[in-house]
Amino acid sequence: MSAKTITARVLTAEAFAPFGDVIERSGSPDKIINQGMCGRHHDLARLDFGSGRAGISLFDAKARSLPHTVDMVERHPDGSQAFMPVDGVPMLVVVAEDDAGQPVNLKAFVSQPGQSINLHRGTWHGVLAPLGKPGRFVVVDRIGDGDNLEEFWFPEAYIVDAAES
Amino acid sequence: MSAKTITARVLTAEAFAPFGDVIERSGSPDKIINQGMCGRHHDLARLDFGSGRAGISLFDAKARSLPHTVDMVERHPDGSQAFMPVDGVPMLVVVAEDDAGQPVNLKAFVSQPGQSINLHRGTWHGVLAPLGKPGRFVVVDRIGDGDNLEEFWFPEAYIVDAAES
């Protein structure tokens, strides 16, 4: 099987904006609380749970590595989904634009320490992929009725490669 | 000033149940996803945002240590609040029962690696207190109008001590 190659880039809020939020500290806290002992970086993700409600779950994901094969992407039509690593393990984040129900123009990003992501409702994305080590994640997503999952299997897989360094 | 002493105990879901949820892995995942590569521990917290909505914020809190002085507790009448450490730093969690608007019967817990907490709506609690080192936390709480904060200052402070080991 021949394959199309995608180069993984460093995750930035700007590049990720069409797909979701990068949840990270940028600059000073929005508010100082607890008599000066705690800084709050406030409300960093566009959450949307449609007819459902927010829930907190824990995901334990096995390690992946580069090059990484993407034969499928999925999306959740009914809600956003946030992934917050608790072990400092980088994530490979694969996302795609939608063209009339088909994922197109795939992009790949590697998260940096301190970065989490929130995928906006309906964003095509690859599987949760901690790089190099298994990863534990706090996940905030929609709890509710309905399947809330669409998968798209590519006739020809993509391969995600590291950027030349 | 004389002080009342509280002994900090190991955090367990059972002991914490009157105040909130311990968000932790207990037993096997509820669901295996991503072709066997990821386990999901599903919907571990009773979230409640009243008339507001869920938000994700990041808190950076300075280190505390034992013995720890509690001169104030607070509560959020309009929503639950979840604290998820991302550095593996233990938290000192001080909570109290409510007796007609007064916090009574204070309890203190120390979280273990892998544990996060969700304070139920309206639970009296102490300030965010990572022990021994500064702590970074993902926080899921209510975003919305209104003050959503009540403080209670004790006429006589409490001192939280470590359990004898």
C-alpha cells in the first residue's frame, strides 16, 4: 500500500485554532486568588455538549511512535472533547478539515509540555496518541444519549513523520 | 491564638463521598476504545453548573506544608469544582459539613498519586494546597454570572497536622 505523508509540527494555538483550543498558560494569570497563593488562567476552552452534559473521565492510552499510520479518523457530532495529559507525555494530534462529510487536508501536531487540547464539536481527529510512553489523560467530553461517533476509514493510509530536526 | 487540631488522613472515595468525588482509576476501564489501545474510566464526577456552563481553567498554586493553618473555608453555591493535578503533587484537601450556613466538623485529606477531586456544589473547602511543591492543576468549574463565592473566616484557626506515621 502506498501512503501519503504528513509532517508533524509543533502544536500552537494559532495553527490549531480551526480545529480546537490549545489549553495552556500564556502570559500572566487572569486572576490571582487565595490571598496571592494561586493564579487562575481562566476559561481556556470552547466546550459544547449539545443536548448532553459535561463529564470527566480518565483515559489510559498505550504508547505510539513516529512514523505513525493513520488509517482512520473519527469525529463526535454531538460534543467537544478535551484531552489533558497528567504525565507530561507529548501527544500526537492528527486533525482534518471537513469537506461534505469527508476528512481532507490532514494536519499533525505534537504537543509540548504544559499543553492540553480541546477538540471542537465535530472536528475530525485521529486516535489518542501519546508519543514514546503510555499516557494518562483527564478527558472532559459529552455524556448523553446517542452514538456521538462517526468514523472515516481511508482507502489509502496516511503516514505521519517527524519534522526534520 | 489557641487552635484546634485536625489530623490529615489518606484520601479515599468512601471517606470523601459526603463532600465530593475522588476521580481515580479503580479496577478495569469501563470501556476499551481505539482498537484496544486505550481504556476509558467513564464519567467519574458529579458535575453541576446550575445556571452556568462548564469551563476548563488552569491553576498554578504555591506550595503549602504541614502543619497547615486553616483560618478560612469557602464554598461555591452555584457549581461544582474539580481539581486535577498534572504534576503528581499531593494536595491537602480540607472540607467541612454545613450546619445552617456554618462550616462544622472539618476533615483533612491528603491525595495520593493518580487522585483528583471534584467538590460537589456548595461544599465548604479550604484553599487549593499542593504539599511540598508548587502544583499545576486543571480545574473544571462553573463559568457564569454571579459571585458564586462564600467565605467563612473562623474566629479561631484550625491547624492541620500530618498523621503519625
